[in-house]
Amino acid sequence: MTTTPADPLVSGLIADAKLVARYGRYGVFKDSSLFAAIGNAEKLPDATASQPEVVNLQTVFNDCSGTVPFATLAALRSGWSPGDMSRRTALATYFLVALSVLFMVVTGRLTYIYNKGVAINSELIEIDNDDFSARFGQAIRQVWATKKQLSSASPEQPSNTDLTLLKDAYYSSEDRLHALDQRFSSLVRRAQGFMTEDAQFPIWGMQWLYCKVYSTSKPEPPGQFSQQGAINLFCGQASEVGKSSPGEGSKELPNQPDAYCEQIKAAKTKPIDPESAPRGPTDVNADFDEATRSLQCDGVITIAPNSIYTLTAQIKTLSEVLSPYALWILPAFYGALGAIMFHMRMILNPLLPNPPLSRLIHRIALGALAGMVLAWFVTPGSKLGDSVSGIGFSLFTFAFLFGFSLDIFFTILDQFVSMSVAGIKKFGSSTVA
């Protein structure tokens, strides 16, 4: 026959020991020492904390703390039992699964956006290193010179072989120029689209929600252009692109006006009088400008050489757009995803209680913060606007690992604090000669 001890400390110890003993029925403990200690303590007629049986029960109970942590004991006190399949537990599990899937989709989408920006930035750096502006201008001069040779050689009726070689040279140089033009213009369109749409609205529905909140149908007064007008223009263009086919919504670079191109075509149809042709020295700059405008009207090129530097400088702001993704957003999401994976692993074990919502949110927030702090420690020189294209999956992988195991992160922080304190003590101490 067991009796209830009058000492509340002893009665509480026996109650907790019984909870842990019931938990141990699922094969947690290797021996039955806890069961024997509970039986010896309950046989005492008036148990006190100083009696050997109670002291032995406390010792055995403390040895069980490595197998049954305090979080499990707290869950047992609240009525949880291993293998709990209540409705509340099922709903919590479904919520965590849905949250993990959402985080995986969002993290994958943000990673795709970041990789897309890094690819555009790498192509831009390659163009800068290749001295693209000089190559583009040289290609224009070569096409224009070959075209002049071809037009001047036609009336003289050269041999068929020479005329064929001259035509091949012209078409080859024109193809190279057109390829350079298409490469750069495609890069400009992709960079502008990335900075104005992909990077600012990376998640599906963000652009639609932004336009719904900030866009208005009120027209702008003539001659004025405010921030609200820019928002309305952007949302109006996005809406037209959504209604049209994908090819109709692509941004094109400005070309020559139609009136000038009509004049060029009319001048080509007029017969050339050899006696009235200029025979003096040719203005090189004027000849280059004429070649550029003529090739633009013919559709060979779509950009002007003097605008390459301006367009390149505009695209270089891409690094400023990528910096938040590399230093803040993606490390935080990978750290939070690691924290969610840690809790999902715990749920797979039926002997572990599901964490409450408050602890789940707290750990996710700590995982996100650990990923951001890791990014700041690993890349202290990568500030906003600097080159961040080198930051990649090595940093994101460590952010995920730190979010999954916060103990490693706090251990590193504690060691860093200890080293800092030791350094400060050495700095403050002075030796007297």
C-alpha cells in the first residue's frame, strides 16, 4: 500500500518520476532502476527529502534527464503522450508541412531570381572586359567601308569572282555587327526587365497587389510627371503586356525616326552624278554618324555606339539590386528553412512532443537571424552596391546548416565572445619595464 508524502517536494518528485516511468514503457530506458526507486520511495510511511530512498530516487531521476529532456517532461505534464494522434496534433503537423512547402517554394523562387541576376551581371562584366564599345564601332566602320566599296564597284563591272568575294565580305561583316547588336540589346532588355519586374516583384502576385494598392485611374495633368504618374504608367504597361502576346510586350530600344529613314531611302533612289560627288577630305565623325543612322534605318543595328556607355552604367545598378538578395533575403530564408526542417525531423519521431507555435516561430526567427549574421561575418566587405555575384551556394548552405542546428551557431558566438574578452583584457593590461 502506497501513501502520499506530506512533503510537497517529495510528492512532486514522485509524480514527475511516475510520468517519466510511463514514458519509459516505450523502450526508452535500458534498465528498471527508475521503477525500483519509485517503489522504494512510495513505501515510506512519511517520506522526507533527506531519507536515502528519496535521495536515490532523485539521483536516478537526474540520470534520466539525458534521455528524457525537460521539454518532453513539460509536455508530459500538460497531458501529452507518445504517439498522440489527436486532432490538435494533426492540425499542427499539417500546418508545419504547409509552412515548410511554402518556404521551400519561396526560397526556390528567390534563388532562381538571384541566379538570373548573377548571370546577367556576369555577362555584363564580360562585355566590359571585352571593350565592347570599341568592337562595336569597329564593326560599324567595317560594314560601312565594305558597303561603299560594293556600291562603287558595281558600275565598273568587275570580275564575277571579285564581286562575289566583296559581297561575301559585306554580308559576313554585317552578320557580325548584327550579332553584336542583338547580344547587347538583349542584355539591356533582360537587365531592365530584371531590375523593374523580377527583382522588385519576385513572388507571384506581388506586382498585381502593388498595382492594386498604389495605382490610381486619375490622369496626370499635361506637362507634369510625378511619382504617382510613374506608378500608373508602369502598372498600365504591365497590364497591356499581360493582355498581349509574349512577343508584343518586349521592350525595344529606340530607333531612328521614320521621317529620317524615309529621307535616306529617297536619297538612295536618286541617281548619283560622279561629277557632283565630293572630292575633298572626308569628315570621319560625320561619316561614322551617317553610317550609324543608315544601318539603324536598314535594321542592321538597334543601338547607337555613343549610348553603350550610358546603357552599361544603367545596368551596373544591378549589383545594388542583387546585394539585398545575397546578404539579407536569401541567407535569412535558408536559415529559416533549416529551422523548419529541424522541427519536421522531430515530428517524424513519435516519442518527441510537437513544439508549440510560439517555440516554432521563435526558432524560425532565430534561424533566419543566424543566416543573416553568417552572411555579414563571411562577407564583411560586400556592402550595398559592391560586387556580390561571387556569393553563392556555399554561404546559403552554411546558413541552412546554422538554421538547422542553432547550437553550432551559438557555440561559435560564445567562442567569439570569449576570444574578444581575452583580447580586450590583453589590450587593457600594461607591462611596466
